[in-house]
Amino acid sequence: MAIAARDFRELRLDGMSRTFGVLNALKGVTLTVRRGEFIALLGPSGCGKSTALNCLAGLLTLSGGSVWLDKTRIDRLSPEDRGFGMVFQNYALFPHMSVRRNIGFGLAMQGRPKADIERKVNEALSIVRLTDQGDKLPGQLSGGQQQRVAIARAIVIEPPLVLMDEPLSNLDAKLRLEMRGEIRRIHELIGSATIYVTHDQEEALSLADRIVVMRAGEVRQVGAPEDLYLRPLHADVADFMGYRNQIRSRAVKAGNLVAISVGGASVQGTPVDATEGEVTVAIRPDDFKVAADGPIALTIESVQYHGREFYCSGRASDGNELYFQTETKVQKGDAVRLAAEPRRVLVYSRAAT
Amino acid sequence: MSEAVSPAPVEHLPLRARLALYDLDGVTLLALPALLFVVALFIYPFAYGFVLSFHPKSGGWLANYSKFFSDPFLYETIEATFRLALPATVINVLVSVPVALRVRRMRNRRILTTILVIPITLGTVLIAEGLLIYLGPQGWFNRVLVMLGIGQVRLVHNYTGVMLSLILSGFPFTFLLTLSYLTGIDPSLEQAAATLGAKARARFVHILLPLLAQGLAINLCLSFVQTFSVFPSAVLLGAPAGATRVISIAAYQAAYEQYDSSMASAIAMIMGFCQLFVVVLILAGRSFVYRGAAGGGKG
């Protein structure tokens, strides 16, 4: 008897909104999630991603819009009637119950027979690889193990939708990488839809089928990880996806490309939503190449060693600070020249942001 | 001149460092005044009274105790006190739980808490006097009953009067304690239970109650000890010669009416033993409940 998500076709958020007093925490989020999809809600803290998750779980009521599971409207249901699995940021394991009773709690609430619960709990324990820890109390487990229990407890009720609220934020870097793989594996195993809240772009990129980037209660962009990584639609999304260099400039149309000024040098870039006028130019540090004939002259101000490469910042001739990455050893005070491919230099209208 | 510097033996740390290993440092000294207070105001009088109780005015060293347990006018005070203290404590603790559950979610919790704390600041005598007038034969309460044609109810100078006063003056304390235990339970535990399909009742029975049990036991102990030593309201609102002749009245009479401080000490010792007995019983029951942190996460 394997654990498999309850069958459904799609979850539809239709203008889901929530206000807290005068604060619009969530401004009409519309999104359709299909069964089996892994969605990451990505954004800085305070962007409304956790509010969205709590609204889906039923822990917060909506102040506008609706949520549909296929043809059933679910936004007025209480959390206990929704049957979604939720993994909390602090795990929220019941401290007075053994790991087994924690995992079996949801099944016991459904009034399942004892033998049935026993079997399902064993199954869940083996999925999260904690078979021999079942009789311990949560307090006796390590952070990573507690995390696994929280996941097991959420999936054992075979929810159509699993909600995860920054589940890895309390773990150390090594464990985070390991659990990331586990979460994706479990998601594929049970075939539910997973909505995963995070502020870590790397986590979102590596886990999700689709990423929903949020800012100030609004959805800024929805897309596959590659799309978001290579072609963010707005300068703020670009900023969040690691385009650390955001340079103000004026653009002049030059065929399919635009000519802009970066660090006092004339450079060609790809227009996203602006070909002329006041623009923001976004470039990832790793898209700069150190080249003897590069147009941009830079004096290095700080160098961080990141293992294989050096992460540097330098001052350009026009006073702008630029960030770049290089594999050749450089030092503070060195003068370098940088170049960037026009397709990696994204140009955004400044009015839009 | 070459002077060999002999390396200090590793195990020979300076005294200060060795004390620090046992968490003893300068700050520890700040506990001294409190310790002196406990010794001077609790341990010494207790020991003094204990010894005094075995030096009766007349008779052998156990004469006070045998006198107490052979005179129904004296030993029945134990039952009278239990009959007041136990129900009052249990009622207060039981009522405090639903009230605290509700208050926990209120936004202007401060106002309500302030209102509830007022009885503590007023003191038992003022409450007793107030109740005496309000519930008395000429008080508002009885006048309204008479006006409605129900007729007078006797609520003071008996068991009911003392009970009402104990509940009124004891509840705020019990409530605040329950509230603080309840707010100490991580709210995400209840939310997790809800997402797992537990209705409000199941969440209370399976999550809140087990995590609260520990706090409720402590609460029971503290309010029991408080109500067991009832004195002003038993005299003012009760029938101090009859149904509410509690053990503290017996001790008072021995000390200040018969001037037998040895007998009074013996009664106080018996009273202390009764309190200890109940507290130990409650704390023993505590070993059946979960006693760890009420948080759901690490740490």
C-alpha cells in the first residue's frame, strides 16, 4: 500500500487577496497549478509568499478572490476540511508525541483503523528514511530528522497538495542540499502538487518546475527556472535572480540591440521592455568576462574567494561599483577590463519599476 | 641569570576559574540577600514552630497533637478547610482554561487582564466586605430577587459566602497563570493539527491539554495552598463557629484567645502537612503527563 496523492486535475487561485488592516499583503494572485507540479513561491521577506501559503492552507481567510480544487470552491473551508499537507518552517512537531504518533496523527483524525495507520506510518517512515527512529520523541531528533518527520506527517494523509513554508531555512548548508534532493524525490514519489515558499533563488531554481516570483503582494513573473534565470521580465525580478549589477543608463536603439553606457564605456545590450530613454541595465556578475580588450575599465576594491572562482567588486571610471566573477587570481587594487555578451546584458525601462 | 619558568600544572586552575566551572561567580553573591531572607523568614520560624509544637503547656511531647486529633471541634476544621479549598481550587483552575483560551485570541487582552487583576490588588478583606454588603439581606442582589418575587437567598455568613469570595479573589491569579502557560504553547502546533484534520475539540484534547497539563498541575498546587490558608473571608463572610470554621481559625484561637503558642504551632504544622500532602499528590500525578518544552521546533 504505497502513499500516493489524492487524484485531482488542477488547483486554481483566482484573484486571491488578503489585507491586514490597511496593509495589502496579497493583491489578487491568480495561478493554476496542475497535479504533479512543483511550484516555488519566491520573493524577499514581506512579499506575501507566506501569506499566500497560509491562505491556501486555510489558516488565513481571504479578503477577496477564490480558490478552486477542480470544480470545488475551497477557500471557505476550514483547514481541517481541506486535507492539504503542510510543512511548517519550525516543523511544528507535537513535542509530547512519539515520531510514530506524530506521523499517524492525521490518519487517526480521519478515524482510520489501527492496523491501517500502522502500515501507512511504516511506509511514510521508510520514505523519509527514519525507519528506526519511530519511537523517539521529536526533541530527541536532530534538525534534519525533525524535518523528515514533518514531511512524513504531511504526506502520509495523501494530500492532493503539499504546502511547504521555507522548510530548509533552519538547517545548515550541507543538510539543506541533502534535504533539497529528498524533497524533490518525495514529491515525485507521491505525485502531489507541491507549493514551496522560499526566499532562496538557488533553492527555487533547483527544485521547482515553475517559479512564481512575488513582490509586495503581487506576482511579478511566473515561469520555468531557465526562463527566469535567463530572461527576467522586470528589473526587480532580475535583481532577485542574481543580476546583482543594476546600472542606471540612457539607451539608444541600435538595430535589434540597444547601446547603453556601463561603467563609463559604451556597451550593447538586449532590450527587454525598453529600447530608448532612461533604463536600468542588469548584468549577472558571472556574465562579465575579464578580457584584455574589454570596454569597461575597473579598479578592484574587494575580492572574495569562492572556491573555484573569485567574486570581486570594483570601481569603474564613472564611479559605479560593478560586481564580477573570475577564475584568475586577482588582488585588491588591480586594474582589469571587463566585457559582456550583448545577450547577457538586459535592458529594462526604468518607468516600469 | 637564567630563571626556569616552571609550567603551571594544567589541572591547577585559579580558584576563580574552578568556581566558574560550577557557574559560580560574582553574580552568585547577589543571591545571598534572598537566601538570608528565606532563612530568617521561612526556615527559622518554621523550625522554631516545629520544635515549639512538641513543647506543650502540659503533658507529653505529643500532647498537642493528641489533643487536636481527639477533639472534634479541632480535627473537624481539617475537613471544613478541605471542603472549601478543594472545590474552590478545582473550580478556579477549570474555569480559567476556557476563559484563557478565549482571551488568548483577543486583541485588547491588556484591558481584560487589567480588569481581572483588580481583585488581587484589592485584597481579600475588601472583597469580603463588598460581598457582605452586596449579597447581604439588604444588598442589591437580594433586593432584586425579592423584586422579581423569588424571595431572599442566604448567601453570606455561611459556606456559600466563603466559597464565592475564594473564587473571586483566587480566580485572577489562577487565570493569569493558565494564560501564561497557554500562550507558551507554540500556535503553529494547533495550526499543524488543523491541517491534519483535527477539529477544535480534537486539537484541544490531543494537543493543548497534554501540553497544558504540566502548567495546570502547578497551578492547582499554588491555588490550593493559597485557598487552604483562607482566613479573613472565612471569618467575615462565613460562619466561623460552624461550617466555615477552618483550620487557620483554630490556630488563631489557640494563639490569641488561649495564648497557647505551642498548640497554635502544632495546628500550623498539621495545616502545613495537609498542604504538603495534596501538593505531593498532585506532583506525583504529574509524572503521567508530558513535561518537556511546548514548542514544535528545534531548541
